[in-house]
Amino acid sequence: MAGQAWTMLVVFFGVLIGLALPLSAWLTRIADARPIAGPLGALERLIYRAAGVDPQEEMSWVKYATALVLFNALGVLVVYAIQRFQAVLPLNPQAMANVSADSAFNTAVSFVTNTNWQGYSGESTLSYFTQMTALAVQNFLSAATGLAVAYALIRGFARRSAQGIGNFWVDLTRGTLHVLLPLSVLLAVFFMGQGVIQNFDAYQPVHTVEARAATPTQTLAMGPVASQEAIKMVGTNGGGFFNANSAHPFENPTPLSNFVQMIAMFLIPTALCFVFGRMLGDTRQGWAVLGAMVVIFVIMAVVLTWAEQRGNPVLTQIGADQSHSLLQSGGNMEGKEVRFGIVASALFATITTSASCGAVNAMHDSFTPLGGLVPMWLIQLGEVVFGGVGAGLYGMLIFAIMAVFIAGLMIGRTPEYVGKKIEAFEIKMTSIVILVTPLLVLVGTAIAVMTTQGKAGVLNPGAHGFSEILYALSSAANNNGSAFAGISANTPFYNTLTAVVMWFGRFAFIIPVLAIAGSLARKKRIEVTAGTLPTHGPLFIALLIGTVVLVGALTYVPALALGPVIEQLQLQAIHLQTTH
Amino acid sequence: MDIVFIATFVALLLLTYALLRGCALLEKRKDRP
């Protein structure tokens, strides 16, 4: 791997930790029920009064989960209705027609579940009104929902003999008002400074540089992009204003905007690891969870960058120059922006699939098979390596429970984690959480490859076509939202299938997590003894990494063997033919 | 077509509610002596 790649990685983590530490102090304060001063605090109290919410009320996990699911269900209906009536709604200078029922349903579930899978193309389907009031609003609320669940689970660990795990309405309002909104305003202004557009203009016809071309004029899509771009990244949503997402120069114009977008994706997930430590009163616990995430992430980023810098042996065979020089990036540049090159594209892909974001600045479909396997597997690990806002932490803590359970079985002791006994009920709920997404991915993929409608969407036959389907279902079930592309997913079949998968991938995961939070909150905290497994040291970090990787490997390797693994072996065979 | 997708969504909600009640039931059983 080139020195530039290592430098980029080191600078990235330096800036990330430098920003996440102070943010974690604020996030910890937000989790506390005490009133917040200032104009935003006053607005918060006004919202409670208007909505009839008692901010002091503590909710049981059942009440918390019911409020959460009903609130998000209402979100689906609103987003669906706005899309179905957008032709008669304002801010529609391109006179976009109403969105089809299947696409509207898919998009509504997609944005409410923080997946932001996009079967449609933004610039040719949605009005500015729909982008702003339906999609951008859900970008905030879905991220705040994830944050709320993370708070509830941390409270479960931190509280002693408590009946409640917090108040969903307070967590949702505070996450939106005091965290996501201020960060988004800052980022939107920064992005506008970099050249991201923000307007309500009609699309602009421009004359191309080559006037002799078959199409001497080109239409440039416009819109309020910067405001949506900010929350798209910081809320780990990932749904692009334009179809090309962060590869579009109006969404991601410069290397600096690209770097900031990468930081934005990891900012809250990293800070939440520190929040976990702070709320427990033992910051080492947060560092341990973060340590496990960083180790997996760095290995994956190195493999992806190496695979792409190595180039494509098939292109070598036909005489293409893939060497690194002052004139070109070298390696496999297919589907990558020349503005970003291989390192920034590979790092972005690793981050976006670790962070459950789904924004893309390169075509994942064009990665080498080994390079493409990395983002797919990161998604399949359950989006626990940093993960989405809130979702990454609560997912990783579930793996931590599994890790201490396995350790407990090995040494014959009742497992415990950060002072809470892990008993049968928690393990039953953990099992549901760990099994639900693989079930959705593998059964969904099986349905797609066995039906005519499923196979009709595949544009590449053979192993690569299978990879495209597997990636799509993995992305939907784990609420990532990025696509391998190369698959025509805007059909009634895929729109319905992925909508069902996204819904259960989100809420069939969250409900057992909240059940664990409720159960843990009621328990007493037990004192550390000589027999307690330390969960802040290298041994536990290794155990946690092993659990995440083993569960991911055992679940998905057979499916991966039919897709990217076969493709890589085919490439190796060509490579051997050309060199011998 | 709208009615098909609204009905699908209602089915998703009912299944989600069933999961929630199922988890709550398991928790109650845990507390039995």
C-alpha cells in the first residue's frame, strides 16, 4: 500500500478522535434528563408542551419500543403520501410526476429505517419539496431514532434496579434538536463553501465544451443539495440528492469536501463509544469497544486499498497500463472519480459500508472481486464496525454480550458485562438480533435468484450477477443503502422485497435490543471480583473481534463463495495464464 | 395500487407488534419462579 494511503488513514483517525472526544461530552449531557438552557432548550420545552409530552416520565422498554415503532410507522405514511401527491405540491419546477406506488413504498420504508436505499434516480423522480420535507426530515428522525436506542441500551447497563430506560420522545427531540441540527447547519455551510449547490432553480441548460458533439447542450440538475448533503453524512443516511451520490461534483466537489464527508460519517458513531464509557463511569469500556471497531476497520481498509491499487489482471492482459505514475493513479480506476483516486475512493467505500451510511463516491460494482467483497462483508457483519448513528454501538454491544457469553461457557461462570449479569433472557434476545439480518439477507437472496422477476433485474450473468443480488439484500437488511449497482432494482418485485427486508432489518433488530435494555436496567450492578472477565483489555478486544468475525464468516462465507470468491478465482486463473 | 402497499405495510406493523409482544411474554416467563 502506498505511503499516501497510510498518511490518509493516520490523519483521518487523528482528526476523527480529536472531534469525537469533545462531542461525546455533549452527547452524554444530552442523555441526562436535566433541562438544557438556551434558545434550543426553550424550543425543546415548547415542543413537549405542544405535543403533550411529560419529559420527566420514564418509559418501560415495551412503552419505549411501542412509541418508537408507531412514530416511525407514521413517518412511512407521511413520506409515502408526499411522493404520491408531489405533482400537486409546491417546489416542483421540473414538474415531476407523482412517484409510482411501489417506488414510493420502497423509498418511504428506506428513509424511515435509515437505510436510504434508492431504487429511483433523485434528479429525474423527486421534486424539491419531496427531497426536503419527506427525505431530509426522515434523515434527521431516523438518525435520532438510532441515537435514542443507543441511549436506552447504555442506560440499561448503567442503571441499577430501575424500571425505565428513558423517554423516547425526549431522546428523539434532543438528538434532533441539540445534535443533528447544529452539526448539519455547520456542515451545510462548509459544503456550500466548497461548491455544493443550494438553490430552488429550475434545471439549467448549458452548452458543452465540444459544440460538435451529438448533444451540444446538456441539462444540469439543480436543487437544495447542501442542506441535504450535511445530514446525509452526519446522520449516516447516505441517500444522495443525485443518482451519482457523492461522486457527483455538486454533492462532493473537492478532495477536502470528500475528507470531511468521511469524517462526518464516523463522527457520531465514534463519539458514542466514548459516551458509553462516560455513562458507565469507566471510560476504558468505551475505548475497548472502539478498539475492536478500529482493528476490523483498518484491516478491511488495507485489503480494499491494496486490491484496487493492484489493478485488474484482465486489463493487464490486453495491454492497459495500470502502473502508478505522476500522470495517473494506476491500479483499477474503473468506476472511480479521477478527482479522488484510489485511496480516497477505497477509504470512502470502507467507511460508508462500516458506518451503515451508504453514500458512495465510486462504483462498488467496478471494484475488483476482492475489493468488492470488503464493503459487502462489512455490511454483512451487521454494521457494527462504527455502524450507523446509534445502531453501530447498540449492534456492537450485542456482540459484546455474545462474547462474554461464549467466554462464560468456556470457563464455566455466569457471564457478566460491565457489572450486569447476562442471563437466559438476554441471550435469547441476543440470538434474535444476531439471526434476524442473516435470515432476511439469505432468504431474500434465495427468493430473488429463484424467481423470474428477481433474475430479470440482473444485468450481469453468472457469479457477478449473484454478487449484485447478495449485495442488494445485504445492504437492505443491514440498513446500509449503498448498491453494487448493475441491478435494475426499481421494479415492483425488488421495491417490495427490499422494503420488507429493510423494515424488519431495522425494527426486528431494535425491539429485542430494547428488551435487553429493559431487562438489564432492572438488575443490580454486581461488584468486580477476581473471577470477573476484564472487558477493557486486549483479551476482551480480541474476543469481541473474534465473535464479530466468526459470526459474520460462518453465516455468509457459503454465499460469498458463490459470488466474489468465484470471481476472484476466475481473475487469478487469467492472471496465471498470462504470467506462465 | 396504493391499497396493496398500505395493506402490506399494515401486515408489517402487525408482525412487528407480534414480535414485541412475544419478547414481552418471554420476559414475563423469565420472572416466574
